[in-house]
Amino acid sequence: MSEAFHSKRFDKKVWITNHAIESMMKRRVTLDEVKLVVEKGEYRVSDSPHGWIFHHFPEREDNLVCVAVVDQEAIIIKTVMIDWKLREQE
């Protein structure tokens, strides 16, 4: 993992995997946008410790931007998605 920052919201380190970095480049999502998703986005746990954090960017046509995360001692961003849709859990 080659990129990291500190989240004030979660008060822990956020690591971005190489796969997520490749996804960011492919989808033209900037590091600043990822940081904003983490700090301001809606967080849904799928199966603890796994979850999604997603945020709408009005200036992007490919909304929602979502990061798939593992939330443990640090937040690990596994991938970055665009045009994401939340599927309600049963």
C-alpha cells in the first residue's frame, strides 16, 4: 500500500491499496475526492468490518463515488467505484 492519510472523522490512518489507486486512475477520481468521500460521505457497514463510504459530487456526471473499505485499526480502501448504487440489505 503506497498512499495514506489521517481521517479526522474516524480518527485513524486511512490506507489506499494499490488496487484502489489503479481504480482511481482508471475512473479519474482524485486523492482529494477520495479524502472528501471518507470525511463527508455516508457510511454503510455491509458485513463488519467491511463497508462502503459514498458521496455525491454535483460536478461529476458519474455519481455516486464510493470507496469499499475495511474498518479495523486503520481504514483500508480496497477499491474506488463510480456510478455506484446502494443495494438495500435484506
